Amino acid sequence: MKITVEEVEHVARLARLEVSTEEKQSFTEQLNEILLYMEKLNELDTTGVVPTSHVVDLHNAFREDIVQESMPRTETLENAPEDNDAEFVVPRVL
Amino acid sequence: MKLYDLTIHELRRLLDQGETTAEEVTGTIYERIRMLEPKVAAYLSLAEKRAMEEARSWDKKGYGDTTKPLAGVPLAVKDVICTKGIRTTCGSHILANFVPPYDATVALKLKEAGGILLGKTNMDEFAMGSSNENSAFHPTRNPWNLDRIPGGSSGGSAAAVAADECIAAVGSDTGGSIRQPASHCGVVGLKPTYGRVSRYGLVAFASSLDQIGPITKDVTDAALLLNVIAGYDQRDSTSVPRQVPDYRENLLEGLAGVTVGIPREYFVEGLVPEVERAVRQAIETLESLGARAIEVSLPHTEYGVAAYYIIAPAEASSNLARYDGVKYGYRDREGKTLMEMYRKSRSEGFGAEVKRRIMLGTYALSAGYYDAYYKKALQVRTLMREDFLTAFKQCQVLVTPVAPTVAFPLGEKVDDPLQMYLSDVFTLPASLAGIPGLSIPCGFTSEGLPIGLQILAPHFEERLALQVAYNFEQNTDFHLRRPEL
């Protein structure tokens, strides 16, 4: 077993997901199968190999810092599930 | 000749010569869409009123402007690309009502070149899938056999092109999502080099892998569309400031002096004999046209699936953190606290495969596992990239199958995620290396299902892949066949 039901619960909490009892079972089984397959990578000795996070040789991408117009507030709020015409509204935090 | 049958370059010629109008062509295509959508279901939304207005406006303006290579051409766009004022769902319930307040750079470029947006095409949710069965709305069906999948995740775009429900389309490719559906639907698909096309406005799945590219009826159209969408964009810091050549320029060059590498690791157990036969025959065709074929080795090929299915879900788990029910997208109304609202919105908004990948990615990035999974996968990515760089010292392009099988029946792999992942084995390595890859029809099975040939080229050498593909296409007739619908 690579991953237990408890670990699946923990990962779901980290990912801000709720998982049902059935999902817990199926995710545990499926993730185990997938992670077992990933073991394949350990056949390779990667000591000293530099990890690739970016495939094209690009470094810092600079541009001139010029003030530009932003999107109007009304437009940014158009897709909001809830707003008060000026801000996004969320359930009480404090 | 039927108007919906046309390629971009054929339609452009007719429009230039005044033999048809954009209104007539666009109208004909919408008629065909109405007739075929109950069977194929390639689209998620249509923009008919707007498209017809644009068509009439092009007819009025005329076609003299040579800076508008797509003037009057009706196109389909995958629903992962933001289109201002037109719903963009990404195949997900969580974005079911999302109407972008801006255009993706690619959408804008298509519009500025004169393209007419017919509608948005279906896809696996957040581009995660190889069959289109992960769409939250409905599966798309393969126009060649309606009981089969069209491939994924750009299955809607590929099916729309194959069924002549558009003149051409664009899709996106993270691990094969343009090439595999193009192969399964018998059309041409091109994933450009990472950084060649701007990702601004492309809903992010795995940011170090995602690329937008053309899905077309022939190679000339793929070159033509790439001309329009390629180039540096200040709004995508990973796009590469490098000149865009005219990709049509060297299509006509022959294959004399071109060395084609055949990687032995792509002809292994699991590759079905009919696919292998068609690919081997295609290699013989290339040789008969003057190319030299040599065997090469990409020794780390077999690690591609494992490395990709750590890296892509890891990036996805981070990218998809933005769907929290606050700024846009679905919100659960029952959660009393902010945390409860987050959890419920995400759990109700995302489908099973998306949740699975978020879980997998979160696990691979979590404390104690980062080095064992994520770092290890990035190191293997380096080895795979080096494999290609070494191979390209011996040959200009590589030729392989696109997928080990042809389009499989709907439902076959839907309950077995690992089997679904393994079907991407031949497209993932090029994605991990960031090199361009093209899929072109190279045969049909005895049951009449299309088989695709993959042509891979070094970084920023799309023109080489296009040149080899064009020579192949001009000497075969697979691209001229159409499904009976």
C-alpha cells in the first residue's frame, strides 16, 4: 500500500476537497494503483541530474514598467457568484 | 464540391475570386451543424448570430486585404480558450456560466486575421482526458464510428473538423490533446514548440506543458493557422521572443537529403499490428520520396507516462486552486464558513478525473513526498529531453505512431484511469521535452478507423515537421477521405 484511506483524507483536506465514503475508497484504490506504477521511475539512477522545470532556454522576462488601464471593476465583478457592486462577497471569515 | 468540405486555402481562393460568400459558407456550415450535432456532439456552444453578422460584414468589406489571411473563414475554438462575451466552460460545471471579460491572445489573433468564430468545442474537463468522456456536459462521438471516442482532450475540435462542421479549428495539447484526437479522427493536428504560441487566456492545466495549436483538414491549413497564432506575447512571459517564419514557405521543398529517425522504443508490445503496419508503410512512402530512414533510440521513452502523470497533476493541483467560488465559477450556497464554501464549491464543481488529478498532484507535492515524486519526475524529464537532443544529431525529424491503438469504444477505459493514462504513451515524451509534434492521417484499419503518423521535430522547427507531412500528404490520399454521416 502506497497510500492509506487516512492519507487520502489528509490530501483531500489539503486540496480543499470533500470526499464521500465511496470516493475515499475508490480514490485510495486508484491512487495506489497509479502510485505503484510511478515506482517505475526508481529504476533510474538520477543522482546529479538537474531537474527540468522549463524546457526552453528562457530566463527572466522583463518589460518596461508602464502604468496601464485596468479592467473596469464592473467587468471584473460580472462573473462573481456574489458581490455588492464594489467587492466580492464571501461567507463571514471572522 | 460542397462548401463545408473546403479547407482554409480553398475557401480563401473562392472568396478571393468571388465564387462564394462568407455568408453562404457560414450558413451552410450551421445547417450541417444542426444536422450532425445530434450524432457527433462536437460543440458546447454556438455563436450563430454573431458569426453570420461577421460573415456578412466580410462580404461587404471584400477580400482585397492580404493582411487578413482568415477573412471570412468559419472556425471552431476549443472551449479552454477565453473568448470575450462568449461562454467558456473548459468542459466543467465549475465554469458552466463563465463569460470571459477578455479574449485570449489566440482568439484575438484569429479575429484580427479575419476568422469567424462558429462556436466552442467540447473537451475533457480542464483538458484532462484522452477520450472526451470527461466532459461535464456530454461525450463527443467519433465521426468515423459513433460508438467510438474521438480522442481527447481536444476531441470536439478534431470531430468538428472531421465531420466538416467547421473549416478548421484550434485545440490545446498538454500531453497529446491535439495529436491524439487528430489521429483518431483522421485530420491534421500540430502541437507547436512550448513557447511558440501565447498561452494568455488559455485556461491553465499544466503550465509548463500547455500549448495551443491548429487542427485542420490538411497540412497547408496547419501551416497557415500557425502563421496566424504563433509569436511572442508580452502577456505570456513564457512565450519566446523569436521571429515567426512563413510556415508555408518550405512546404514545397522535397525530401531529398532529409533523414528520418525511427525510434525503436515506439514499436513495442501494445502497438496494435494494423497501426504498426500503416506507420511502417508511411515510412516506406517517405523513403520512396527521397528521405533516408534510420533507426534511433530514445531510451527513456518508457518512463514518460510515470513522469508526466506526476508533473501535470502537480501543476494542475496548483493551477486549479483558483476555483474557490469567490471571483467566478460555481459557488455552493450552503457552506456556513469560508472553508466550507471552498470545499463544497470545489467538490460539487469538479468531476471525478479532475479531483483525482488534484489529489494525485497534491500528494506528489506534499511534505515528505516532493523529492520522491515531483523532483524525481523533473529529473527524468531532463533525461527524456536529452534523448531527443541526442537523436536530433542524427536526423532532422522523428516518425512514430501517435497512439498504440485506434479510437476505442466509448466506456472502455472510463473506469480504469491508469489504462487511460497509458494510451498517451507516444505523445507524452514530446510534450515533456517541449518539442513540436504533428499528427497526419496515414491509413485506415479494416474497420475504417483512421490511423495517425506522428512527426516530431527539434524545438522551433515546426517547418520541418510540416515539410515532411506535406510531402507525405501530396503523395497519399488519406486526408481526402471523409466519414459517412
